Amino acid sequence: MESRDATFFEDIFPMKDMPSLSSQEPDTTHESAIPMEYFEQTSEHIPEEEDNETLRKRCKWVFKKKLRPDGTIKKYKARLVAKGYTQKEGEDFFDTYSHVARLTTIRVLLSLAASHGLLVHQMDDKTAFLNGELDEEIYMDQSDGFVVDGQEGKNFEIKDLGVADVILNIKLLRGDDGGITLLQSHYVEKVLSHFGYSDYKSSPTPHDPNVLLRKNRRIARDQLRYSQIIGSLMYLASGTRPDISFAMSKLSRFVSNPGDDHWHALERVMRYLKGTMSYSIHYTGYPRVLEGYSDSNWISDVDEIKATSGYVFILGGGAVSWKSCKQTILTRSTMEAELTELDTAIAEAE
């Protein structure tokens, strides 16, 4: 059992302040204005947690609204979770987790589906995160005001979601030619609206190579808001927008102390997204071979003593895996930096 409450969320998530059209979910069961729709879900999830032997830790209710891509409410969700943050590693829990699919894996499967003309079908393993087996016995207090009605004899339930049209907040569009397009324009629109950039003039590129970003030696400028925007865009960069990966890699290095230059560079990314909202990844299905490219620079300035490098892999006409980041070791030449990144790319290909 994962020790953090967020484990029990099935939605994408990566950011605490991810923009949403929904109102704030209630924090506790003592709030008098909690809609009854939440509690319609409680009897569904309690037995599942008991069946998975995840149930003497304190507990709490977590309420969530599951949204459709257009922001309308799909359903209300209520989860009884253990307060895992009260546990001690090595005493109450060890290295136990439930496997989840990487976005790279999902993109590869969609590219292969386009290559072979296959129809993508989607299934939902209900409470998938609770299927990790535990070696320890964990006991949790019963929730206030809840009565258990009985026991269920099933281990887990699979729900048929039909033909896939949205996966992890990414829209899937199927063309007449059998190709598959991955699109997050709806997400970009929400981010721009949430942070107040909808009316800004667009920019032709996400990054100006003539601007040298260095550490801010002064007081940070609106650090919280800066980190919120970075968090929102990092998911976009890892999902369907490799074109902003380099810019986000650079800007995320200054999250702890952003200055005016960093804000100008970040706003440039937002303005670039304003003009490229419809950009997507399209898998035509050809060629059916995996192509990989890697590149690296060397020392660019006194603050950047480690090289910045990246790679991209293409399958079926579209990118399936990419990365841009600072290398973890010091290299003595451009050639050594290039070989270091090549080794990283080979490891990803394997």
C-alpha cells in the first residue's frame, strides 16, 4: 500500500494546482454541504480496500470530481484512505508499489495500433493501485459514521470503457486513413486561462537562444506562481509537446528562486503555446521501425558546468519518447558529452 493519499487518485494529477473547471472538493465528512453524490461511491470502494488487505492507522475521506475533457462533471468519487504520512519507512512499510504504464509505453502502443490498423479499446481496472501485495499487516481505524454492510467475494473489477477517446487527459483522434492523433489543446486552453495568458500575443518559438538564463542573485519574484506554471507545463511537455521540452528543462532549474529574466522566458513559452494550441503528435503507421536521435552541447557558461542533452525516438511517423535535461556528470569535451548522451539514449531504446 502506498503511503501517500494521492495514490488513491486515478485521475492525472501531477500538479496540486492543476487548472480545472470544477469547484473545490470538500475536505472532510464534517462539512455540511457535501453533495450526496460523493457518498454514493463509498460502499463501492470500502470492500475493495478490505479485499486487498490494505485495512491501525488513522484515516480520512478524500473527495474528487472526475471531469470529462470539456470540464463537465463525469462522476463524483469518494475514497477512504489511510493517513500514510504517519507511517515510518522500514517500520510500517517498505518498497511496495503498484506498476503503472509510462506515457512512452502508451505512445508506442498507439503508434503500433496505427501501423497495423488496429482499433484501440480502453479498459479500467478499478482501484488498480490497491492490488499491490503487502508483506506487512496494516490496521486502520474505522471511518467515523460509516457502517460496513457486508463482505464481497471479488478481487477486482474491470470496467469496459469502450473505444478509447481520452487517455490520461490526452485526446485520441482516429483519422480515415487509420492514423492516430494525440492532442491536448483543451489542456493548453485551460492552462492559459487559469494563469491569465489567454489574451497575450503569440510567440513564434518557445525559447530565445540569444537569452542566457543565469541564477537569480536577488529576491525571488512570485516563486509560488512560477512553480505552479512550471508544474502545469511539465505534464504537457511529457505528454504530447516535445517542442517545449528543452525550454521547460531550462526554466525548471530556477523554480526555487526565479527572477525577471526567468519570468520573461516562461511567458514566452505561454505565448508560444497560445499560437500552437492545435499542435499534436500524429502516428501515420509508417515507417514501422524505431528511429532514435540524440544530441548534446558542452559548457555554455559559468553557471552551466554540466552539459544539456536530449534524445527523441520516432515510431510510425510520430515521436513516442523524448527527453531534454542536464547531464548528471561532468564531461571534459563535446565528444564526451555526446557519447554520454548516446549511452542514455541507448538505455532508453533497450
